[in-house]
Amino acid sequence: MEPTYYGHETENTRQRSNSNAGGVGDEQNPQFGMQAQLGKMMWEAGSKQVQDTFQSYGRIDLFRPYFDVDPAEVRTRLIRSFIPRKPAQIQVSPDLYGPSMIILTMVALLLYNMKTSGIIIQNGTLMGTAMFTCFGSWILISGALWVACFLLAAEQPFLTILSSFGYSLTSQCLVLLLTSLFHSSHDHLFFFVLLASFCIPSALRMGLIVCNQSRLPANRIMLIGIAIAAHLLLIIYLHFGFHVVLEELDEMVGDAIVDVNAIKETRSTHMSVISEHQVQLSSFDPIEKCVKSTCPGCKSSRKYFCYDCRTPMPGVFTPNVKLPCLVDIIKHPMEKNSKSSALHCKIVAPDQTRVFDYPDVHDYSQDSEEERLSTVIIFPSKSAISVEEFVRTRGPIRRIVVLDCTWFQVGVMQKTPQIQGLQHVCLQSYRTAFWRPQHNVPETGLATIEAIYYSLREYQELGLGTKYTGEFDDLLYWFFHTKHFVDGKQLEYLKRKEEENEKK
Ligand SMILES: [Zn+2]
């Protein structure tokens, strides 16, 4: 349940602090530390020789031949990179043009994956991170293989290894492309099938090239093993680190678990925040013993309600509320149903709520004028007025429209032709009850269901002047239920952490 954009327009990023995406580049491989050390020693030893080379050839001329290559030849090499052959049959004439192009393709694919999985890395652009990861791992792993060759008395020119490892990354690009196109969310089988059919042959070929000069069978096997392991570890890291696929549960709570030390004091005295004690929720007892069952609509396994069919599960308790006006939710397809708090509104007020999946949106310009003039969008734009002002000048609100999306998507959503001409209204300042520091969104970023709740409340209290006595508090029933769950998980996590610390 991500806080969305409601509230202040100060921040336009969505942060998913993901444990396996935070330190991109520095946690790729724990052995890099040692390898870097080794590499440094090797470097110092060889630096004099390298200096001599540079002095005699000049920097550019040394590299020129490696980029001067026929495109047809590059194509052949790309295809060959999938076919393992006997070391004696492999002729390596290294170029760096092909590998550079492959790495750039890889950067583009990772960027695509990062954007779709919603990762934002602090203190660095997406582009920089992807570049750093791809070029860094190419050069580092090649360096490590070169050192391994040297140590096992199978010396190879560094450029040969750099080039052939670069070409072997074609298979990784292919796997990244196919998984980002066809990945079904919870199934890693597809990835492993691709891994076996493309990456393993190309890793094997890589291994055979690396061990080319070795004479001892034991050393050969060791080198092949190292090459294959490095190759496969990289693709597994890229897949699981960047193409985030979380289990259903983690989708709900995974990114809300946080270390207590990271929690900063919040200073926001002027903003009201709803706590569970201030609302009258129905009891959670009736759903305590719920177990998963099959949804009659889509046959998926669900516990409380089906977020895809947007109906409660048969026989499962859910509160029902009467809202002071109708609610339309326009959902961005990138907002996962399982995480969307807006859908709670449909569950607890099914008759008064409509959900549209963008871009398949109701055309409000086709509504009667009376209806159109009494419909508002909750959106803090420059032309937005307060709920109170709207009611004072234009009369009662018939329907509110909320956009269920993040700041990333709101620009596009706002331009939807069907919703043009509707009056924008903004809310007063609130703080989300679900705020977590690592989200790095302002604490005013409300979950969509909170935004719905507050706007209806403002409408009733300030617009209609009717005292609010908790009539639709149960709008937040599932929201607080999720919060309980997350808080529980967090306590568990902290306890575990504490125990670990005590052991040390
Ligand atoms: Zn269903």
C-alpha cells in the first residue's frame, strides 16, 4: 500500500526501498573485495609494462583496432557466442565494438525493468546505476577471470577475455528482454528455463575460451567452473535484483518493514493524522480465523476479498458503509490490484463505488450537464479549490473522482480526455497513518483510501455542515487491518534483529 500523491506537491518520486536493490553495484559479489585486492596487486606489478605500452603506441591507436570491425562479423560473433565449441576450434579475434553495444543494450533493458518495477536508487540516477552496474560487472568479472587465468598458469590477454565475456553477455540481454516481456508474476520457472537454454551454453563457451591456454586438466575444469559461476551469478543478480517479483504477501508488506534505527522523529504538529483509536471500526474478530479459498470469479486463491474481481470472498465478513456521495476510482494499470488501497472502497461500499482501469475510463463529458457540474476530481492542481468552497459556490457534490496512481503516472492520467473539464478540488493537509520513513515520500502522501476518506469527511463536515459521527469510518477497515499486519511483521522483524544483536 503505497502512499500516493495526495497532499502536497513537493515530491514527485515513488520510492520502493527494496532490500535487494538498494546497494546496486556494491553487493554483487562478496568475493569482489578480495578480487579487487588481488587485482590491485596485479595492477601494480604490471603497471610499468602498461606504461611502456602507452608511451610507445599512444592511447587511441592502441584501442582503434578493437573498434574497427565489420558489422557482419559482429553479427556472426553474436550468434557464435551461444555455441560452445572445443577450445582448439575457437578462434578469438577480440573486438570491443560488439561488447560495448551489448552492454549498452543491457543498460537499456535494466532501465526498462527498473522503471516498471518502481525502484528508485537514492543519490544517483537510474541511468547512472544501470551504466555502473553493467560496465562495472563486465570489467570487474573480466578482470577477475584474467587474474584467475594468471594464477592458474593459463595466461590470456586481458582484451581477449574482455571481448569474449562481453559477447557472452548477449545471452543475458536476451534473457532480460524475454523475462521483462513475458514474465508471469510469481513464476520463476520461465526464467530458469531461459537460463538453462541460453546462458548456460554461452557461459560454457566463455569457460572454454578462458581455459584455452591451460595445460593441466584440473586447472581447466577450475577455470571453466569459475567462468560459468561468474556468468550465472551475474544474470541471477540482474534478474532478482532489478526485475523485482515479490510474493503476494511481500507485495503488501515487504517494503514496509523497516529498521527502528532508521525511523526519524516526525515533526508535523499542524497536520492531522487519523489513528485507529479515533475511528470506530468494526471488530476484526470475525475475520481473524479466515483462511484462503478459491475466488468464484477468477479461481485465484484469496483470503478476505478478491482484489482482481473486487468482491468480498463468499462467507467472509466485510463492513458496509453508506457514503455521502458517489466515488469513482480511476486506477492506473501499474498500480497493482493487490496493493491498491482504493479498492477497499469498492469492497465496503459496492453500490456507491465504480472502478475504472485506465485508459478504459467513463467519459464524463457524455454525462448530463447537471451531473458533470456536480462531479469533482480530488487533485491538487493550480486550479483546485477546497471542498468547502466548491459546495459554497456550486452546490452539493454528487460524485468524487480519485486517481489511483503515483506521481510517476499522474501526469498522463491527468490528461485523460474523458475527465477534462471536471473541477479539481484539493484537501487540507493530512498525514498518512501508514507513513514509513524509507518511502521517502512526504508524510502528507496519503494512501488513496485515506484521501477518499478525508475528502468525504470534509464534504460532510465543511460542505454539508453535518456533524460527522463515524458513519463511514469503516472505509478504513481494511486499511487498518493491513496496517496491523504490517506492524506485526515489523515487530517480529525488530525482535529477530534484537536477538541477532544479542547473540553477537
Ligand atoms: Zn477473483
